[in-house]
Amino acid sequence: MLGRLLILLVLGLALLWFLQWFRRTPSQQVANAVRKGLLWGGIGVLLLLTITGRLNLLFAAMAAAVPLIMRGVNMLRMLPAIQQVLRTLGIDSIPGSGSCSGGRGKTSSIRTRFLEMTLDHGSGDMDGLVLEGAFQGSLLSALELDKLLQLLRRCRREDGQSAALLEAYLDRTRGDEWREASTGGGRDTAPPESGPMNREEALAILGLDHGVDDKAVREAHRRLMQRLHPDRGGSDYLAAKINEAKRILLGD
């Protein structure tokens, strides 16, 4: 009896962890993880059936699974809507996760020559508007990977700040997929240098308004670092910008 209770407890905690990860992870990254999981799972099943001499069962299962596969494809398309439902239901964190729900409705903004990037504090989703070049006026989320890489190559040639910001977006939404497709796309050894940040930029980066007190600055900084720390899918460039904004607003 005790063993069953422990199993149920572990399964319950695993489900809560999965819901938290699913809610907080950008939909494109979730879709990529699901695709890779299905691919490697299918390869494992194929090898197992081959070794045991039961490939005929695989063909029968494939015929029966076609409708389920089509439904799964439709579910992938609905990921953003499902994540929004979870956020609406308040499935925000699990005990001990350290997440903060005070950021709902707040957004941060970083502007460079080629991009204006925004981050939703509640969901952690990033998106950007292209300000210059062939894709001017387009959202990054609406561009295919080859076009994003084309934009990245121009940013690397002409504006290191835009390149670092776009790399941070690609890391967060595409994982390592974009680096495999990019030519000469290794990680930068250090964030590019930029001019001094002013108070307006610092407020935009932390998603704050004029007149905020020191406590609100520290809370916004902590919330964003939870989302964008390099160890949590962020980047050195974004972390440096967030830390610099905190220093500017606190007068350090």
C-alpha cells in the first residue's frame, strides 16, 4: 500500500513539474522537444521489434495510428492556446520552484539597430520586430529559420548588439537547431560592447514605469533573471543588460 502511495506521489510531482515546464517554455521549443522525443521513441520501438522479430505488429500499429498522428499534429499547432489556458487556470509554479507570478501582464523591451525584442514576464515568451532590412516590419516568430539566419548574418556584419540579441532569441526558441543550420555559428565569447545605457532604456528592459521604488526594481530584476539567466535558457548578453539596468535605476 505504501509503495503505491509513493508511486502516486512521484507521478503527481512529475506531472506538476511537466505542467510548469510546459507553461513556461516557448511553444516552438516545446514542439521541437516533442518532435525529437517522438523520433527517438519511434527508433527505439523499431529496433526492439526488429530484435524480437515482431515487425508485422509495427505495420498493423502504423495503420491504426494514422488518425492519432493527425490529431497529434493538430495538438502541436494548438500549443500556444493550451499554454494560455494553463496560465489562465493559474498553473504557475510548484512548491520550491522560486517562480514569481507578480510579472503577469508586464513586458520588457530591448531595442537595437535591427530589432526591438520583447519578453513577457508571465510566460517567458520572447518575440521581436525587425526594424531594418529585407524583413523590416516582420515578427521573428513569423520568419522561417533560413530567413532568421539570413538576418543573423547581416546583423553579425553590421551590428553586434542586434546579432547578440537575435542569437539569444534563437537559443530560447530553437535550442541548438539553429546552430546546426548556421554557417560559422559558434557562441560569442563575450557580449558585444555598447554605449552607456540611459534611464529610459533601463526602465524598458526591466518593464517598469517612471517613479518606481528600489524594491520594485529589485523584484523586476530577480524575476527577469529567473527567466533569462544563462543557466535557464537565457544568454550572457541578456543577463548583462538586465544587471546593467538594475545598476542604472538603483544608482549603483
